[in-house]
Amino acid sequence: MLKPGVSIELDIVSYGSEGQGVGRCDGMAVFVPFALAGEKVSVIIEKITPSYAVGRLTDIIVRSPDRMEPPCKCFYDCGGCDLMHMSYAEQLRFKTSRVADALKRIGGFNGIVVKPCIGSENTLRYRNKAVFSFAQESGRVVSGCIAEGSHRVVPTGDCLIQSETAVKVLGIVTEWANDNRLTAYDERTGKGCLRHLMVRTTSLNETMVVIVSKEPIKFANKLVDTLMRRVDSFAGLINNINPNCTNLIMGRTFSLLFGRDTVQEEVLSSRFSIGAESFLQVNHSQMCRLYSAAIDALAPEPGDDVIDLYCGTGTITLAMAKKAGTVTGIECVRRAIDDAKASAARNGITNAEFIVGEAETVLPRLVREGRRANKLLLDPPRKGAARAALEAIAGTGAERIVYVSCDPATLARDCRILAGFGYGIGSVQPVDMFPNTSHVETVCCLYHQKKDFISVPYEPKDASYLKQR
């Protein structure tokens, strides 16, 4: 009988949604982080629930040919990456199967063909945005990543999925903090100053540095001098003030200390100004592949009226506007909409309109006012789309919908809801935006069945997952 502390041998037959190995013992699923499918392992049971158990890997009896030696010395301690022990080919297979499993198990869809996950040309050094944390150790400021499931800072040194520029800036800022006897914020006591460092880099060789602190930083001029001498792409230094006891990284107050408060980026032949709060996919080359796949799936034409929900700074919106008749982007963040409008003007795009507001509020209003769209794209946050937004999407009468998702579970849930309005899944294309992690992006194309095909998913016995999270 399974119980905590018991040691067992386990055949790993599949993966959990976060890439843990999964085996079965006494009829119960056992999740084992860092175990690979096809391996036989020794495990110590650490947790038991009514439906599953969690074990700690202690020995590999039969080793998978897809097991790799993680190139990062902090891999098992940091938690920022969870698949660095897995060959890249196996990572792509896992991500493809993760999407397929969610559509079947959560969405209730049978017979959906999921295309092989599109891999990234770079599996290391691919991130254009880095966020590091500060802590105080032995009277000095240390910096790095937060260990998984904790508030502990792991001094990572060189984080291999971040750009070399971001890692270099981290070293410079940490050295500056110690040279000038600054302190790191301690969330337990509320004392100290430095909280986080964010570094944005772009394909156009510009770097933004944002220091998040409890109060305005001192000796900023010394830091600017060093960054100007040692970082050729340095474009601006911003101080964000976050005095609150919160797990949110940034506060509401921004102060430009040097240079510009935006950096320039190019996406699918359009130029964008990216601010500290702007959303931008962190892997530039894969972002272009993801957006190209989404636009190809939607296939906008000169006569089309397109709506882009959760449009952010308008990166996909403006690319679609070059092919569609009209495009309307909807986003709740006003600064993002302001940036989108400015980018449309900068790129000479006149057939794109942008509206500030929640998708579940704005889209129903547009439908009530008689607005219709024959094609619609949505790229919601991880929690998925609100039920009211999905109902309004169906109310537009769109014949084709492209859903860009960063979470297979909420994608499956929302597609199941759309199926209730007569939509069936046409194509599913995963894209690996985050190598060495379990995250995966998906482009899912849905058609109205009366126009294209009939594909009715079965009705699952338990529909509790349809409740909005």
C-alpha cells in the first residue's frame, strides 16, 4: 500500500501536464518530477491524495535515450526550467501530446489531429525579457531566480535561457548595488530597497533596464555611467516604485532616469515601441512563427471584417490589417492600446481600429450595436476567455475563429464552449515558445460547422470544467 516515505520501483509510461513522469502503482497514478517516459526508476513517495501520488526520484534503473545532462548547474534548484533533462526532440513530442490530451480529456473532442509542435531554432539564449529578484545574504545583495514553490532567491549567475546582455546587466546592477551599499527588499520585514530587475532586449539591438524598488533608488548616475560604457545597446533606465507587500512585480509609479522609456522592435515587417509594461512574446523568432501560423489559419482577405480580441500592443492586428479589409483590436490595458495606435500610425496602417475595454464587455456591446465580423482572432491570457466573450464571439456570426492559447487546458475548455455554439475544430498547431519548460503555445482554428464540416464532440459526464476559472 502506498504511503509517504515508502520506496518503490516504477515504470514511467507517460507525462503529466508539467512534464513529470507518470507511472502507476496499486491502481494509482504516481507523478515523478525529472523522470522520463520509458524509464524504470526508484521513487520515494512524498505525497498521497485520493486520486494520485507524488514521488521523488532517487535512482534510474533503466535510462531513457532521451535523458540529457542539464547544461545549467542550477537546473534542479531553480525551477525556472523543468525539461532541461529531456532531449529537445522529446520535449516537442511531449508538448504535442499535451495539447492532444487536453483537447480529448478536457474538451471532449475525439479524432482531432494535432500537428507536430514547431520547434525553436534556439533552445538557449532565446528570451528577450528577463526578470530577476534580489535578496540579502551575509550583508550583501545577491540576485537570481526564485526557486519553485518558494520565495528563496537562487543566485543563478548565468541563466542559460536569458540573453547574454540580460545576464551581463544583472551582474552590473548587482555589483553597483554592493559598491554603493544598497540593500535588497525583505518581504518578511518590509525593509530594504531593491526588489526586482527587468531587462528587455530587442532584435534591433536595444536594451531597456527597469529596477523595481520599494523607494526611489540612489546613485542612479553611477549605474547609468557603467551601463553606457559596458552595454552597447543600452537605451534607457527606468525605476519602478513598488512599496506594497505583494507578489506583484511592478507598482504603478515609473520614473525615467535615463534615455527612453521604450525600445523598438520589429515583428512581421512592422515596427513597435515596447514599454516596460507592454506584453510581447519572449522568443522573437518563435513569436514570428506563431503569429504567421495564426494569420495563415485565419486567412484574412481584402473583403474581410476581422476582430482581434485581447490584442495587446497590436502586433498581430497590424499584420492582419495588411491583408484584411478592416481590423478591430480590443484590449483592456489603455497603455497597450495607445502603443497600438501609435504603431499603426508609424507603419502607415489606416484600416485598423483599437478599442480600450474588457473583451467580455466591449464585444457584446458591438454585437448589440449590429457589428458583425466574418473572421475573429483571440489571444487571451492563461486563464482563457470569459464566458461572456465566448458567447459574444458566437454572436458575431464569424465563420472562422483562430484561438491562440498559452494553456492547453483553458483552450480545450473554451473550444468545448464554442462547440456548443456550432463550431468545430479544423486545425491545431502547437508552437514551442519556451524551450526547456513545459509551456506550449497553440494555434487552433475553428469553423462554423454549417459552413464547412460536421464534427460533434461527445458530451462528457463531468462538465464542471466549463465553469469559468
